[in-house]
Amino acid sequence: MIIAVSLTIQSHSYHKSKVISSANFFTGGVYEMTSNVEGYFNLKVQNEELAKENARLKGLLFNIKDSTKVPNLDSIKGVKKTDIIISKVIKNSYSNQVNFLTLNSGFKQGVKPEMGVINSLGIVGVVENTSANYSTVLSILNTESPLNAKVKKSNHIGSLTWNGKNTGFVQLTDVPRLATVRKGDTIVTGAQSTIFPENIGIGTIEKIYIDNETNLYMIDVRLFNDMTSLGHVYIIRNKDREEIINLEKKTQKNE
């Protein structure tokens, strides 16, 4: 039967073309599937390359002078010089009142406590502890450690914390009533922080309340980041942090 079928295919052009067409369809499908599999496994390499490129670009961004022109104040240089360490989240908690992440970089890679952690969308948290090759990060989804933040368009400063309810939102408190705030306004890191460079993205205003006890604004901020799904991150170090802290301590002693 096999011999007969073979002879039929060889002697009839129509049958031969159908067999070739079917074979091409089959092999094409196999090649496409193989290509898709190879592409999937190459994603890791591509993601790492993208992370390196983003780190380089962020390094350039953080080191440029502030675009805001202030007359006759040459001493204002804008964003502080910043080091960047690429890392990856290998563990992430977001269902507790105080949440932590674990990164695959430690003090051998230059990571130290009190370094800020961001990604391409905005802030993630602050380094808490380190080992040789790993570090834990206090997530912005925590109810105990507020961060300095501001309304981008007006520079009004507040305290960023989390009420422990929704992983998509944090709260900006202590914003004065004289501030003009509207839904959709952008919230970024403030200049008072010695951990994060100024103007790193956090999120946008979702709801605005008035705290009856303080008579100040309390604002719900929709995060740019999905804190339940994090991959590559950037650990940043403010080179001037120690100098600023020592100077402030000296000033407090003199007072």
C-alpha cells in the first residue's frame, strides 16, 4: 500500500503538490512553534539587557541639572548624584500591615540599609537589611514608616503612608489646605528626602478628604506601580546623604 501510494504521488502532479503543501504546512507550524519557544526563553536575556539600559538612562537623568530656572541662585544644582544597582525581586509580600520584598543583591553588590528602591514606574520601598548577596526592602505598602512626598505641580509637601487596606493606593497626609489639589494630579518624592532623588513618580490623586482633627488634606494616591507584580528594580544611593545627616545633627546640637 505504501509503495502504491508513493507511485501514485510520483506519477500525478496534483497528488504530489498536495503532499508538498501539507508537508510545508506541517514543517512551518513546527518552525513557528520552535521560534516561539526560543523567543520565550530569550525573554530573560532581553529583560536583563533592558534593565541595564534603563539603569544607564536613569543614571543620566538623575545627574542632569534641574530644568527649573531660579534667577541668581547658582548654588541650586537640582537632583543629587546617584548610584544605581540593578536587582530583581525574588519574594514579595503585600497582604500584611508591614510588607517586605527580598532582592537578589546584597552588600557584595554595594547594597546598604536606607537605600531607596525604584523601578521604571516609580518608588518601591527602602532597603532594610542586607546579607552578602540578598537584601530585604520595606515596601511602601507599610503602615509604620512614612516617606516624604509632594504634589508635583505645586510643591506642597506631605507625608506618604499606607492605611493597610488596598494594595493599589497609598495615602498622602498633612497637606495644607491652601494647596490646590485636584483628582489626577501627580504625586512625586519630595526634596526633603535623603533616600530618594526628588521628583521620582509615586502615583496620581484619586480622592481628597479633610482630616477633621488636623484640618489638613488627606489624599488617596493611586500608585503607578502594581505592587503585587514586581520584577527588576533599581537600588539607588544618594552620595550626599551622610553629609546632609551629619550637618543636620551638628545643627541640632548647636541649637
